[in-house]
Amino acid sequence: MTKVSVNNKPSHSRRTAPKAKATRIFGENLWGANKAPVNKRPTNPGQHGGRRRKMTDYGIQLREKQKMRIYYGNVGERQFAKVYVEAVRRKGDTSENLIGLLESRLDCVVYRLNLSASIFGARQLVSHKHILVNGKVVTIPSYRLHPGDVVELREQARSIPQVMESVQKMERQVPEYLTFTPGEFKGSLVRLPVLDDVPYPVQMNPNLVVEYYNR
């Protein structure tokens, strides 16, 4: 098993390209957006759309790891590796543990509750002190929730136009492992989900992510 590095050196692999470019790089509508460019032009970025070469097993594993990392708001490489290490430490299937840990992140739950139209917007809500967990302000997007924890939008943030629009539209169905009361801008984590519970708009392969780290 390859040792996963979780040192404190700064990561230089953060994605700086727009979300639209990311969807074209992977050739998939990662967040299910209606206006994603990949819907009309399913090619790689570039003048001629690039050429897709046959990928090695390692390349496929790396791609799936990057896709999952970016889907959850461009989680840093070091932080994502730490999530994997925790998934290995826990009992049960590592790939299912990985999904449960990622889905229990505070920014992800805020996104699933439709308090934000995007995972990136959800991260901002958390960082800007707009989210309460069990009645207390939490500003860490990666904060790990536990079953029974209550997530609530602070009252002064409920008039933010983007938030109001997202809650009114409810474009994404709230999954069964969460509860949500739109009128109170409040929800809770009922249980940790497994892969089949999560409403991904594209196919996710956490088993390949595990193979990447376990190579």
C-alpha cells in the first residue's frame, strides 16, 4: 500500500480554472448545471478540442480522484488525502466510508439543503459566518457533521438574494439522509450515506479513488 502524504507543506495543485472549464476537461456535467458548456460542446478545452488518448489504469484512477476532489468544491490535495486516511481507519468498506465522510462536510450539507446554488457558494456561506451548527457559528467548510447535528442559516443571511432564490427554486432534491425545513432555513444530518444514496449527476467511482491511493 502506498503511503499517503499528509504533511503540512502548501499544496500547489489547487484548481484555478472556472467551473465551466472543469466540466469540459472531464467531459461531464459535474454539477448537473443546465447551462454547462459540456452540454453543447462535449470536447476538451482548446482550439481543436484536444484529443482523448487511451488512458492507463493509473490515469483512470487519477482522473476519478481529481473529479471527486473538484466536485466537492476543489478540496485541497492534502486535505483530500486526510479524508482517505480516515476512511481507511474506519471499519467497513473504504470507498463507502469515503463517500460518507465527504457528504458529511458542512459545505456539502449546506449545498445539499439548497441553501446555495453551488458547492462553492456553500463554502462562502460557511466562511462568512452565515451558518450555524447546533446553534453555534462554524466557519470551517470541512467541518465534519455527525448524525443529529442541526444546520441552520443565520437570520441576517436569509435575505441574501442568492440564498432566497436557491431555497425558492429547490432545484435539487434533498436526499433522504438529510431533513430540511425551507421556511426555517434549517436541516439536519440523519445518517451517513453510502454511494447509492447520493444524488450525483454523473457517475462517481470511489473504488477507483481507493485504488489510486492503494497503488
